[in-house]
Amino acid sequence: MRLSLFATCIVAVTCAVAGAFVVLRGLSFVGDALAHGVVPGVAVALLVGFSGVLGAAIGAAVMMAGVGVVNRRFSLSRDTSIGLLFVGMLALGVIIQSRSASFAGDLTAVLFGEVLGVSWSDIVWQGVALVAVVGVAWVCRRPFLLLSVDEGLTATSGFSPRRYGNIMLAMVALTVVASFQTVGTLLVLGMLVAPAATGALFGRRISTVICVAAAVGAVSSYVGLLVSYHADLAAGASIVFVAVLMFCLAAVVIEVGRWLGRRRGIRHPHDHPHVHEHVHG
Amino acid sequence: MADDTRSIAAVSLAVGHGHRPVVDGVGFALFPGQMLVLIGTNGSGKSTLLKTLTGLLKPQGGDVFVLGERPGSQPARVAYLPQHPVSTYTLPLCVEDIVTMGRFARRGLLGRIDSDDRQVVRESMQRTGADEYAQRPLRDLSGGQQQRAHLAQVLARRSEVLLLDEPTAGLDVAGRRLVADLIAQERALGVTVVMATHEIGDADTADTVMLLAQRVVAQGPPDSALTDAALREVFRFTERH
């Protein structure tokens, strides 16, 4: 149980760092696609008998390369390319997995994770991934922040949007690959997005967004594991559900704060309709 | 172009997206402190020309030099204000951090943002009035306040060339006057300005005006370029397309 909590806390911090940029840049759909893109890689790894992490990494790489090719060669919008590859990879993963004798059990483990089955070797690997993700985010924080505002602004500031966009995606892919064994491929998006979205409700700086996200992720891990243990529920799903509940709670707190502010005669900026001095020209 | 004092020079320049030219035969030269105003309706080619000067689009023909080099090769010396940044209405980051991004071109990937940079950021926010809401998140501000924050970011770059895509669009009278004053101050410091706009009034103080309607309809000082016939052609372009 302690090992599981330790593993989920590492996942929470890794997801907080990558998730902050996913939320700021609006990459949630890409994150979801990456999470599902790893399924066929893991399925092949399980069938053939090599490392599931390596299979997941190959799956994520194929997913991103495929999105790039469809996007560039066929003039389709990015969300269409992602949607196409996303369902294709998931379907392929299930087909490959169906060849396995222990189909249902393996697929469940891939999709929903095995929080209670993590080992020290998993934790070491997750720790290495955490250091790598934090390192990349720190070194590339400036182009990553510029990308969250505008690609043109990024390019005219001397940073290649394509290069740093790809590095950001690689960082998200590494996060997914490092986290899927703990919370599963279906639920890793929840850990990427829910804590970071909560952070974005309160944070005014990227560092604050990441810190709030990490705290929300860690608390979700503890409460989720506790609830799953006592109520005999699925651990990964409980953790992610608590993370989403915490976002809802934060949103309610903010709304109540605004309502109280209005009652005291303080108008919140959100109460102003955005009709004056708009710049959509 | 090594000993050339021109800030921007374009000769027979063709601009467009992909392989489709939007405007060709563009030629002009700007010296330090001068301003070129591009006037046209949506789709006339003014933003395309501006993006070519930033290096975001490759020229489709002819020659263009910005500060003696190919466009896009000197990010620390050229600042660009996009028409409307994409995530403006969802970004939780505070105005001060948005304006600080204006120093990234000079500091690069790992250079330290020092006290001088922070002073430049403060001054830039004061010049646009964005210092009043420096700690508020961008998404909570009105369109005009956001535009002031983006203008402050451009000023914080302390560049030699300003490329502004409709900086006054959607601003009220006070905001428009502020933009005009800021541009005049920058030009007095020797900064060269190219501004795309729908508004004829924005061209009053320009050295050169270029009227665009997927071709150069007229070009020259405001008094000679802004004729009734040229303006009719430029603004009828919208009705025809």
C-alpha cells in the first residue's frame, strides 16, 4: 500500500509538470490520443514477451508520427488526424490483445493500471521519468510558455514552434509511458488534466499552476487509495475520480467566492461581458 | 546590404500562402524612425505581407531584407504583434508574466532574466497602462486591456523594428490615441514601424501608405496615396470578394 502511494505520488508530480503545459496549450485531446496510442505497443510487448514500457514508448512514437503524416500530407485538421489515429490505435491494441490467452485480464491491466501491483523497479523507472520531465520543462519553459500564447510569437522570439512543440509532445508521451502501469492508459489523462486544470483555476504563474496540480494529484492519490482500500473499489479509477471531484470542488469554491463578492458589491472581472474593446478584428 | 542604412527593403516582393501568391510586385524602403502603414480589408494581403516581414512566411519571389538580413533571422531586434493571439481568452497567466515573455528573444533559452529586464518590463507596462492589472490573469481582462498587455510585451522587446498587425482593432478612442502616442515615441527613438490596419485614420502620421487589394493599389505619402479612387477600389474589394 505504501509502495502504491509512493508510486502514485511520483505519477502525480510528473503529470502535474506535463499537465500544466497540456492545459495551457490546449493539448488535452493529444494527451488522450497518446494515452490510447500506447495500447497496441503494450499489447505486442505482452504477446511477444518484452518490456511493456518499451512497447508503450514505441506505440506513442508511432501515434505521434502518424498524426504528423496525416496532418501534413492530407491537409486534414489536427483534431481529425488525432481522432483517426486515436481510435485506430486503440482498436489495433484490442485486436492484438484478443490473441492473448489472458485477454480480459491483460487488457484491464493496460487500460486501468495496477496500482497495487507496482514494484521498486517500477518506482525507479518512474523516478527517472520524473527527473527527465522536470528537466525538459525547466530547460524549455520559455518556448513552452510562448507556445501557450501564440505560435507566431514563439517563432518571432527565436524559438522554433515545431521543434519545441515536438519536444512538448515527447514530454507528454514520456509522462504517459511512465504513468500507465500505475493508473492505466484510460485514466492517465485524468491525472494529466484534472490536477493541472485545478491549478489553472488558481495559479497566475506556471510555477503556481504546477505546485497546485502536484498537491491536488498527491491528495487525490492518498484519498483515492484509501477509499479504494476500505470500499474495495478499483484503485486507479478512485484516484482519478477524486482528482476530478477536487476540480469540481475548486470550481464551486470559486463560484461561491464570486457570488459573495457580488453580494458585497465587488464585481469580478468575469462578470463583465467581453463586449468592449475586443480585438477580434 | 552590409553598409545599407535601410531598416527594411523590399524589391519586387511576392507574398502568399503555400504556392498561392496573394500580392506581388511589392517594393519599398524604410529608414530608421520611418513608418509604413498597410491599409486594406480582410484578405487584401496586408497580414500576409507583415508575416513575410517577420519570417513566418517565406517570400514567393523578389527580395526582402530586414535590418540587412533575411526576415526572421534577428528575433532580438524585430518585434511582432500578432492580430489576436490564440489562447488569449483561456490563459491563466498574469499580465506581468505575459509582458516578461517580451524579454525571451534577448535572453534565449537559458539566459537569466535580471533586474534590468524586470525594469524594462515595469516601464513597458507603465507606458501602456497595463501596470494597473499586472498581477491579474490575462483571461479575466477585457479585449482592450489584453491588447495593452500584448503591446507592453512588444515594447519590452526594445527592438529596432516593430511589425504590428492591427494594433488598434477593437480599441476605444483612448486606446487608439495611446497606440498612436506609443508609435510616435518609438519612432522618435529611431524604431522603424510597419503597421497593418483597416483604419484610414491610422495612416495620418505615416511616411508611406500602401493600399492593398490583393495587389498594390496605391503607394506613397498619405496625401498622395489616399485618393478617393484608390480608397474606393480598396474598400469595394470586400464587396467583390
